[in-house]
Amino acid sequence: MVAAAALLLFQSMSESSWLDNYNWLQPIGEGGMGSVYLAEDKRNGNAPCVIKQIKYEYKDLASQAEMIKVCQREADLLRKLNHRGIVKFLDDHYSVEGLYVVMEYIPGSNLEGVMNKEGPLDSETVVRIGLQCCDVLEYLHSAEPPIIYRDLKPSNLMLRPDGLVVFIDFGIARDFEPKGPATRVVTSGYSPPEQYFGKPEPRGDLYSLGATMHHLLTGVRPKPLTACHPAALNSGVLPALDALIFQMTSHDKDERPPSARAVQYELFRIYQSLHPDFEIPDLGIEEEFEEEERERREELRTEVRLRRMRNPRGTSSQKRLQSEDDDDTEAGGVAGLFARFKDWVNNITGRQ
Ligand SMILES: Nc1ncnc2c1ncn2[C@@H]1O[C@H](COP(=O)(O)OP(=O)(O)O)[C@@H](O)[C@H]1O
Ligand SMILES: [Mg+2]
């Protein structure tokens, strides 16, 4: 009893000294699990950072243990990841008052906020966002064991002012154990069907990316468990992009593209159709595979064309595509943020 009281006292003392390491500035996000604060790290020249505080009920030991597990999982995952498209982990702290994860501050806005402000995005902008997401997913899926992100949606992606996309919120990503039991976590509209039965696998992230791109192109949250067909809502969506998203959000995971790299390759091809001088970087994809994919895509395009003939065209007010000239700096709005897109492409194989 005395030992327990001493432990509590010790924990709250270490808590107050830990909290003092930061200037807490303002809340920037409120989610189901806790709050996200903008802060400054006093030990690092008041550098801006973000602290995610996860509150739990101390009296309920079982839920406390579960919360600590989720938080530690997020911290452990972030600690070992190193990719410019993934928020960097800085510190963590566990105490009787709550759990804290400290991350680098990503300037800009999450993509849900961007969409609320700008309305639906044009095909080219969504292709650039999708290309960057594929790079992060390929990095996560190639980890040993593979990491499935499992919560890809606009509010979990930050768009920095220089156009770089950064994944935040690793709360439910986990190391993938093919035979192990999986935690059942779903977000309606973005989660693939198999995740509802607790069987996440890397191609589930491709489904969520397809659903996210559909949302960005149309401003409409995708219907749960339905293959997305953004051109039905927005006739300005490029047919090849529509076909790719349709394939990515297929109910049957074997119908989806085989990997994030394969999706990235296809997105590069779409980008190239807008900028004929653009050279697709070597992604190490076999020629044979490319041929197979091309045939499959052609069949899908035909299917989408047929669907469109049956379905009246969408009416959404999509912004016009950017000019065909490869000039990122002239574009306004969100597209104008992509000044560094060429650097990103040049670095694609030499990521930091
Ligand atoms: N590192 C960060 N830099 C800037 N903003 C962030 C950062 N982390 C979170 N946010 C903001 O806070 C919101 C909620 O954060 P998130 O980690 O997704 O928590 P939740 O578990 O509540 O979904 C995000 O949508 C984003 O706008
Ligand atoms: Mg989130």
C-alpha cells in the first residue's frame, strides 16, 4: 500500500518535470483517443513539435493496459521508421495522468482541411499526392515484418506548403504477423472489406488509398465496401485514374494491384500522359509484369467506359486540369504547392 502510494507520487513528480520540458501552445486536433497540441521543445531551442496526449481512466486497469499498448505501439513504430513522408518521432512519456507521444511538427494542413477549403482536387494534384503515398506504403510494406498502415484517409495525411505529403497518426498501424490475431479497427468508407473481419494485409492499404483519392477527387466520402468510381460524380476525372481507383477499391483483394509500387508505376504513367516529356523513374518493375498490368488496365478501362455509357455523367464542379506544360510554379491553389515535386521524383530511389 505504502509502496503503491510512493510509486504514484514518484510518477506524478516525474510527470510534472517531463511536462516542463515543453511550452504547451495550443490544441490543434481532437480525436477519439485524445488531444493533439502544438508545443515547443525547451531542450531543443524551442523547436516546434506536436504532442499527442492520450487520456485513460486509471481506475480501469484493463483499458489502461490496452491504451498503453496502443500508445507504445505507435511510439515504437515511429521510432524505427525513417522516411521523409512519415512524421518523425521525438519522445514519449507514460504516467498515471496520460500517455504522451512527441513528434515533429508538420506545417501545412491535413488533406481533409485542404479539401474543405479548396473543394475537390484536380486529377493531376491527386496523382501527385497518390505517388507520394505509394512511396510511403512501399516503404512500410517492405519492412520486415511488413507494416500495414491501416488508417489511410485524408485527415491522416498532412500536405506541407512545399507539396510534400506526410503520414501522421500511427496509432493503429502494426507489425504484420500473417498468422497472428489482428486487432479489428475500421473507418467506414476507407477500410477494406477484409479489415472488418480482422484480417488486414498490405493490399488493404491500397484499397484505403483508392478510397482516399476518390474522396479528394469528388469531395464525397466513399460509400463503405463499394468499389469507387469517381468519374461518376466528377466527369473531369481522367479515365485512366478512374479505372485505377476502381481496381484499387475492388472488394476482392486479388483484383487489386499487387503492390504499392505497381500503383505508383501506373500513377507515373498517368502523369506521363499529361506531361509527355516526363521520364518514369526506374521502379524495378519487371517488363513482363508491366505488360500484364497494361492488358488488365485496358480491360478495366473498357469496363469503366461501359459503366459510364450506362451512367449519366457527373456534375461536380471540378477545377480544370493544370496546363499541359510541365510548370509547377505557375499553378495556383493546392497545385501551386508542388514546386518541389520534381525534386521528389529525382530522389525517389535515394530517399532519406
Ligand atoms: N505532427 C503533426 N504536425 C502537424 N499537425 C498534426 C500532427 N499530428 C497531428 N496533427 C493534426 O492533428 C489532427 C489529429 O491528429 P491524429 O494524429 O490524426 O490524431 P487522431 O488519433 O485524433 O486521429 C491531424 O488531422 C492533424 O491536423
Ligand atoms: Mg487521425
